[in-house]
Amino acid sequence: MTMWLLPILGLIIGVLVGSAVTFQIPLIYVKYMSIAVLASLDSVLGGIRSITESHFDGAVLLTGFFTNALLAALLAYLGDRLGVDLYYAAVFAFGVRLFHNLAAIRHQLLLQYRTKKNEQKR
Amino acid sequence: MKRKWVIPITLVCIISGFFLSFQLKVLANNNNTNPLSQKNTNLVMIINDLEEEIKNQENIIEKIRNDLSGLENRPIPGELQELQNQLKDARIVAGLTPVVGKGIIITIDDNKEGLKTNPNDDPNKYIVHYEHILNIVSELRVGNAEAISINGQRLITSSEIRCVGNVILINTTRIAPPFEITAIGSPKHLAEIVTNGELDIMQSLNYPITLQEADEVIIPAYKSGLQFRYAKPVKEAK
């Protein structure tokens, strides 16, 4: 379990850095920023899921992380220019994926836990 | 177990954490849950731009007025001098020149302490309303105040004191508490009239109030332009 310390430490460092910066983005862009946040959270959960399902690929995770966050924010912005509320589509898509990933992680962990227990019994 | 995933996940976690707290901070700083907030910020930006523009134009007016008074102050022979003096007097009466003299300075502020101790009470009972200012100004005028300004805004015949949401408009400029009302006139007389009127009422409601008699107060000139588009003098019958 010690290998999980580094990502958690990273999360804490990120939070600290984020709360320490005094830089402010204009209020109008907060909406798009929130999509980027959602996308990045989705990427983290997706990464953890792929670890539990043991088909993790660092390149896939990193590229997915940046393109998802950036493209989602850009698309939402473009949607606003065009008068289409793509913002809600992005929130919905990432929201669904988030919960889906969460469920998959839980399933996998439960599965691993049970197989371990069965092995111990034998 | 292979550990090749630790570094990428850590990287992603750092950035996610950064985004997360950054976004939280931005939203916490602007805890405006109003769904119209985006529209509001646009309107606020427009208002700010226009106020900036007004300020610029007022500066231009002031510059032109200064040039004008420079020209007027040149020595002029004969009859014109008389007219010149009349014009100066008219300017002072109209409020287009800064004036100095004996007077009083009143400051009033929202009753923040009262609101803090009774947070569930109606906040309207604790803030300074435009009526308070209006009443004080009326009383000062009864007391023959010759010039009045509020937070640097000279009151002239066309000045309004109007409530717009949580600020007060005077000379179409937004002013906010604490309010400083300056008046030129007999200090004793003015002080007496306001302390027996509106200030007494406000004092009993625990508003923070100060009143100061001064030997020299300066009241600025009216900054905007004066324009009569509709009113014309009545032709006198010969």
C-alpha cells in the first residue's frame, strides 16, 4: 500500500499550490475551468481503474488527461459562442464516466479481496 | 506488482489537486450563486467602463473650465469688468467653482455593530438610506448652508439623491458609506439644526455619527456639464 502514498502526496501538494497562487481568472471563464476540473478528476479515477484492471498505460493516461480537460473546456466555450449549451453535455458525459469508473474500481477491489481470501482459506 | 504507474498517476493527481483547489478558491472568492451572475459580470463591466468614461469626460470638462477661467482672468478694460464679476458670482451660486469657508462636517456610517449583534434582524434597520441623507441635506438648506457636498460630490440645483439598490446615486455617481456631508455656512447654526433633527433620530438608532464644526472646509466644484435643452427664459413684455 506504500506506493499509494506518492499519488496522495501529489494530490495534497497540488491542493496546497492551488490555494497558494494569487492568480485569478476572470469570472466568465470559471465555468470552463470547472469542466477541466471534472475532466481531470475523471482521468484520475480512470487511471486508478486501469491499475486495478491491470491494463495501465502511462501514455494513454497522460494524453487523455490533457486532451480531455483542454478539449472539453474549449468545446464548451465554442458551444457558448454558437449558442449551444455544450457545457451541460460535457458535465453529463464526465459525470457519468466518473461514477462508472468509481463503480468499476469498487468491483475490481472487491473481486481482488475475495480471491485473496479464498487463497488464504485453501 | 509493477510500479510503472506511480509516476503518471502522481503527476495527474498533482494537477487535479491544483485545479480542484484553484476552482474552489475562485468560487469561494465570488460566492455568487445567482444564476444570472455571468450576465451580471457583463453588466458590471459595462457600468465600470461607462463610469471610467464619465471620469475621463469630467477631467476634460475640468481642464476646459480651467482654460476658460485663465482666459477670463485676463485684465479687461471698462464695462466688461463689471460683467466679469457678475459672471464669477453666478458661477459661485451655480456651484461651478470650488468654495472654502466656515462650516460643518458630518460623517455617518452603517450601524455595523448593531447588525453584528442582531444578525437575524432586518438589515434595512441598520444601513444608511438615501432618505437619511436627503433629510440632512434639507435641514442644512433650511440652515442656510451655502454649499453642500457629499463624499466629494457638490450638490447643485439639479443634483439628485437617489437610492439604487445598495448604493446611493448623487450627481449620477455611485457613493457608498461612510458618508461625509460637508456644508459651508454658520457652523453653530447648522450644527444646531441637524442635531435637533435627523442626526438626533439616527443617533437614537445607534448609527455611528460624528459632527465637526470647522473654520475652513473646502467644497469642490460640480464636475459634470450643465445643459438646458428645453428650458428657455420667458420673454419679458416690453
